[in-house]
Amino acid sequence: MATITVRNLDDEVQKRLKKRAAANDRSMEAEARAILSNAVAGADFAAGWLEATRATRGDILPIPERSVPRNIDIE
């Protein structure tokens, strides 16, 4: 396992992290680990999805013209 040190963390960020950790019944360290893990997992998912759909993507579809909405009497 690797260890990282975060320097110059804004006090407000630290307070929000502490509050979020408490809401999730975790330590601040565990909460930071969860946030980092989710952040990099999302990037892999998006990259994989883009690669998987590359062949099915085509030209941009034209947006059809729309008519003006009709008036309705609601009384």
C-alpha cells in the first residue's frame, strides 16, 4: 500500500471532509480513500465506455424544426 501526504489543505475542505466522514461513519482517512478510489474508478469507466461505443457513434443527428406551441383555453 502506498502512502500520500496532502499539504496545504484548505481549512474549509478539511471541515467538509470531516463532516462527510462522520455522515458515512468513517474516519477522515477512510473517507479520503473512498473519494480517491471513486474518482479514479469513474475515469476508467468513462474511458472504457467511450472506447466501447466508438464504432457505433456516427454523424450528429439533425434537430428537426418545431412548430410554435398552440394556445389552449384552460377555463
